[in-house]
Amino acid sequence: MNLLFWSWGILLVGGLAALFPGLPRQFARWLGCCSAVAGCIFGLGATIDSLGHGPATYMYPWTVPGGAVSLSIDGLAAFFLVPIFLIGLLGAIYGFGYLADSSSRTPGKIWFFYNLLILSMTLVVTAANGMLFLVAWEVMSLSSFFLVIDDHKQSEVRRAGLLYLLATHLGGACLFAFFLGAGTLCGSLEFSVFSRLATLPPIAASTLFCLMLLGFGSKAGLFPLHVWLPEAHPAAPSHVSALMSGAMVKVGIYGMLRMLSFFSVTPAWWGWLMIVAGLGGALFGIGMAATQSDLKRSLGYSTVENIGIIFFALGFWLIARAEGHTLAASLALTGGLLHIWNHALFKSLLFFGAGSILHGSGSRNLNRMGGLLGRMPVTGLTLVAGAMAVGALPPMNGLVGEWFIYRALIESGGEAQGMAGFYPLVLMGLLALVGGMVILVFTRLIGIALLGQPHHHSATTAHESGWPMLAPMMVLTGLCLVAGVLPTLLMGPVAAAGAILGHPLLLPRKEWISAMWLGLGGGGIILMIGMVVIVTKIFSRKGSVGSASTWGCGFQVPTFRMSYSAEGYVELAQKGLFCSCLRPQISGGRAISLFPGPAELFHRSTDLVLTRLYHPVFARSADLCSRLRRVQAGIVHLYLFYIFLATILLLGWVAHFQG
Amino acid sequence: MILRLLLHLLLLFMLAPLLAGIIGKTKATFAGRTGVPFFQLYWDLGKLFKKGVVISRTTSWIFRTGPVIGLAVPLLAALFLPFGPVGAVFSFNGDLIFFVYLFALARFFTATAALDTGSSFEGMGAVREVTFSCLVEPTLFFILIVLVRLSGSLTLSGMFGPTLVASWHSAGASLIIILVCLLVVTLVENCRIPFDDPNTHLELTMIHEVMVLDHSGPDLGLILYGAAMKLLIFGAMLVRLILPFSLGNFWLDLMLFIVGLCGLAGLIGVIESIMARLQLLRIPQLLIGTSLLSFFSVILLLR
């Protein structure tokens, strides 16, 4: 526990010191970065310590009503602390390079909020008191908001920030209601008494569940509460996007899991709600990711997809548990938990890569890239590895979590008779469809951005990023590979987290041996590739390597404009696969006459959940609220009258109830 | 295990190119031509490995990785599958998922290698390959699920094991349906008519062949060899489904398996001869239909 306090102290002091006015720019940068790195190293130490020595708790009184500084690092908390501190650490090193040539007048500001975000996320995860949890949650939301609007001179960044602020606070309001309800029903806001929630009548418990699904789901980016996510991620600096996508959205899932751990019995329909939202998000997210031409927006939608898969797994865990199918429940929970870690690793890697491309070529638009692999070899290699991981391709780590989820579905669908066996198999087909579409999205991303010819002159002058940016990406690539080839390394942390969630011995040893084989299979493909390369070298030693231009099928003057664009790549899928709600708005672009003049094509892909669902609802409520303007007349006398009236009413209330 | 490994590799390396020869010969017979010899692909491969490589100036290391992975994936995937009487070399609970995702790995690199050339033709092939595979993957999963339910095993070697004979008696209808679906998947995955035409390089409705336009020399050899092995792997599943019984003698069974594979190659040749390639936009419809059909066979089992 002491190590954790050290970590928080360093983060806070370093962040505040970097904020000090008049500090030399270079000094503030070094101070901010070093304090974040040191804080995260201490934090990782604290986490490993608690994983080794069992849970640690700490208690200190606090004057806030219902609150207490009550902290605890158990298996579940440690499971989430690792990715937060790890990505915080790598993000700090990356950010040092990324922000090197930023023209901001106060470089300390972003470091202060960065440190504060790490601090508040870890405080949320370790808090064992509702009030402390909410305070930390609010600090987390606000510090990430200030990070998102770092580049606030651009209007789209301000819009994204406002949307994020709205979403996070509407979610926060649900959480306030949740803790108010849970605290009243249990008699205290201490998590140690929250186990009384298990004895609640079904209606109260289900109301609480809906509140927490809304509250935590909006932070995690659960469909259809995800609308802020694809806007905020492109707006934020890339290392912040990585931290938000890799760690912060997971804090939402942590909250969900922590609260679910208090309910020992859960009705199956809770799981169904999570599955519907999760699978809807997975399909919607990956479909939207396919139509975005903004690299970071596309990655943001891919996060929506992955969060959907995690919620899907957790929902299936609840269902299988309610049906008494222990093995399927354990497999689903293991899959969901592993996917949390794996997604943290590969998505932060991808965001780092996207940031490196933005840094090197100056654009986030896929159509302004092309051929970057040659100019940015390390970034390109790590991005390809990240794309393989997100596509769940062996030998990378993405497959491990999904393998467990598929196993859970087969396990429960392979035996049950009748309708009970029907649903898991439908879900399996849909999950396979999502898996196929991920390949579509990420071959597009790699193919259009990194391969082929430059689509724009800015891509021809792109430069590779410096070592502070490349080193974290290489570390993450290595971790993705290791987690893919040796999945059993994660057995300990997963079992520790599972113990908190009511599965003391999460999985039989047999299942982990199968997972070990899965990893060995991943190793086998590396081995096989190596062998094919060597044998080919031996057999074709005499062969020379010449180079020529790409064969244009006889066409003499091929140009880069003839190769595929980001939009063209998904045209076939849009026509053949997608439902109409995912199709982008396209106008113009038709050349009709014999000698057509120049034509323009507009292609825009908007989030229909935002434009068709939220915009009308909010416009309508704004309309209704405008009627309240009569109350707000702007006359000082009237306000004095309100204050007077409120005082009288309060006095009367106190007199009535106390007297 | 070593013996099984050797037999697997022997079958893969020796038999795979022959299947392509049988298909070609069947098509030639239908067209009234003599056609190329059965062993033509062996000569082609030998010649390709002696040649030099010409690569496009726009390409990167991805371009040369594609063919290598195109061969490495079938080599590894085959080891998880029983070849007739020769049991799987490796197997673990849930290896069917690994099997499916291994082919996704090959697809990822074939498509990116095609995009690496910057050619619009090869981009077209890549787009079609990854788009259609979105619809093939659920079908493949449903097919495997039927076998999981029938055999009660989560390994490919158990699913294509001796329990298949009993399954034909208890759930023949489901097996016939998935047999049809598996044949469709085999034709799609191996770029055969009516989904793709392996002979017309320049046709704009091409899928697989157009992706490898720029590969030459040993790289092209790797691709052709890998494609032949992939056909053998899917064929092995089909043959095992059709001929699940054992004749009692290992070598007789092995002969039966090989004859079955050759017969399947002949069947593919016949299909290619008597059918025309589908219109491009019809392909997703047919694939969705196949998905539904395979799902129907799952429902038949659930009742």
C-alpha cells in the first residue's frame, strides 16, 4: 500500500510542479514526463506486491458525510491497475516525444492533467467507499476532458469535448443515483457492506443494475452510449487517446464488475441486456470503423467494437451462471477478462502508431497517406502487428480472449437441447461475422495507409518518429506477442480477479492446458514461417531479385489515383453486407455526358445514433427547457424573492420535521 | 507422432499438386482437349523455384511475406486435421477456432500483399477476398459446430474421427446439408468456379488470381503450392465426411482416402466445366444462403 501512496504522491507533486508558471519549457516537459514514469513504476510495484502478498486495505476517516478514505487492492483491483500503470508509463514516454514540438505556451498543463488522470483512475479502482469512488470518478472525467480539449483552438475539438463532457456527466448522474440508492438500501457507502445488495428484492436490484449499466456503460463506450468515444479519441493527443482507449474505458468495465461482484445471484435477463448492447456495439462499431476515413476515428469505432465483445462475454457469463452452467460461465468470464488486458495492449499500440503517422505525415486522413511503410519502417511494423492482434490472428494476443469466448459459446451450445442451445450458436455466428469484418477494416487500414503508393504529397515527405515514441510501441508489440504465445502467464491475475467475482477456482487446469496449446500453435506458425523462409532460400539460391514498376495490365501510365481509396475499399461491403443505417451519405461524383467536366464527390459517414437518436431528443428537451426562461427573467428583485421564498420553505420544513 | 507428422507432410507435399492436375485434366476432357499432363504443376513449381524474382518498386517486406505465410498456414493447419486413417499430429480442445483463424491470417497477408503493389486490379481482388470471407467464416463455424455436437469432441481430430459413422445413422440429414455447405466453402476458399475463375488472369471479376498478379519466381511457386495444399486440406475434410468408414487395414484406408481426394478433384473439375461463374453481386447472396443453410442443419440437430 505504501508504494501506491508513493506513486500518487509523485504523480501529484510532479504534475503540480510542472504547472508552476514561469518554468522553462524543457524543464516542465522533463518534470512532467519523469514524474509520470516514476509514479507508474511505483504503482506497478505496488500492484505486483499485492498480487504476491494478497489483498491490502487502508482506512482513514474523512469528514465528508458517508465518506471515508477506504482503499483496498484485491485481485480485481490489481487486474485493472496493471494496464492503467503500464499504459500510463508507456504513454508518458511516448508523449515526451509526441509533444516535443508542440507550440503550447504551457507544456506543464497537459502533464498535470495526464498525471491527474492516472492518479484518479487508480483511485477509482482502489476505492472501497462509494463517496470516494464518486469523487475519484469525477476527477477522472474532468481531467480526461481537459486532456481531450488540449487543442481547444479548433472548433471540432471543442465540439468533441462538449459532447464528451455531456456524456460523461449524464453517466455520472446515473452513478450518483446508483450510489445514493445502494447506500440507502445497505445503510452505508462502504463497499464492505454492499454485499447486502444480494438480498434486495428483484425490482430494486434491477433498477440499480440499469443505473449502473447506464453509468458505467457510458464511460466504457457501450452501444448506444458510445457517441462521445469516436469524437473524443481523434481530438485528444495520441498518447491520451491510447490511455483513454486502453485504460479509461476499462475503468467503466471495472465499475461494472465491482458492482456485479456484490450480487451473488443475478437474473439471466441482466446478461441478455449486456449481450444485446454488446453485440449491437460490436456490429455497429466495426461497420462504422469500415467507413471512416479518419484513422483515429476508425480506431475509436474499433474500440466500441471491442468493448462490445467484452460486454458480450460478461453478459454471457451472467447468463451461464444464472443457468447453472459453471464451466461455460468460467470460460466466458476468463475470455472477457483476458480481452480487457489484450485490448488494452493492442489498442494503445494502434493509437501510438496512429499518432506516429500523424506526427510524421501531418494528417489523420487515410486518403492522404499511402506507402508509409517504407518511410516509417518501425511504426509500420508495429502497426501491422497491432492490426494482427486486433484481428485475433495467431500468434498475436487478440485471439486468446476470443478463443475463450468461442469456447464458452460452444460449451453451452454444444450440449444444451432445444432453445437453450439455439441462442449461443446464433451468437457464435454473429461473433464470427464480426471477426471477418475486423479483417476487412484492418486490411483497409494497413493497405491504404502503409502500403502502395503515396496518395498525397504529404505522404512522400513523411519521416519516422524519434525513439521516445518508437520504444513504447516496440515494447507493446513485444507484449502482444508474448501474451499471444504464452497465454498461461496471465493465469494468475485472471484467477485472482475471478476469485473476487465468485469463481474461486476459475477454470479447471485442463482448460489452461488447451490455452497453452493455443499459444504453442501461435509459436508454431512463427516456426513454420521461419522454416519456409529458410527452405525457400536454399532452393532458390541462384535466383536474382530485380525490380520493376507494378504491372498495370498493359496500361502504360498508371497513377496513384487509380489505386484504391479508403472509401472505395468498403464499397462492395456496403452494398453486399451492411444494413442501410451504416451506409455513408454520398452525393455527386457522377460524370454523365460524353465529355464530362470535372465532378466532385462528397462522402460523409455520420453516426446515426447521434444524429437520429440523441440530437432530436436533446433538441426537444432544449425546447421544453426554454419555457422555463420565464422563471429566469434576469431581474435582481425576482431572484431576491426566490431566495427569500426558498429560505421560508426550508425554515418551515425544518420546523415541521424537527419540532 | 513422428510417423504421423511425416505422413502428413508427405501427403501434403506429394499429393497436393496432383489434385490441380486432375482438375485440369477433367476440364480438358470436357472441353474435348488433351490438356496438360497430370503432373504439370510439379514441373511448374520446379521451374518457378529456379527462377529469379521481379518485384514492384512500390512494394515493401509485406509483399514478400504474403507468399511465405500463404504456404506456412496450410502446412501448420494440416497438422491439426486427420488425413483419412492418419490421425492429427496435434490436437487440443478448441483447435477448430485456431484452425479457422489460421486461414484468416493467410487471408490478411495475401490481401495486404496485394494492396502493397498499389495496383487497382490487385486492390479489387483484396477487397473481394476479405468481403466474401466475412460471410464464409460464419458458415465454417456452423459446419464445425454440427460436427462438435455430433461427436461431442472439441478437437478436429475427434470431430472427423470414428464417431462419424454413427452420426450418419443418427443425423444423416444434417450431415448432408453441411456436406453441401462445406463443398461451397471449399469452392469459395479455393477460388473455384462458380465463385472465382482460376484461369482468367485479366478478368475484372477475378478474386484470388488477381491478387497474385505481381508475384513471380519462387514467390509465385510458394503461392501455387500453398493454394494446392489448401485445396487438399478442405478436400480432406470433405472426403472424411463422405467416406467415414474404415476398411480395417491402415494402408487400404489410406488408399481409399487418396482415391477419394482424386475423386473430389474430378468432381470439382466437372463443376467447373458445367457451370458458369456467378455474377459478382450474386456471390454474397449465395454465401448468405449457404450460411442460413448451415444454420438450418444446426437447428435440425437441436430439435
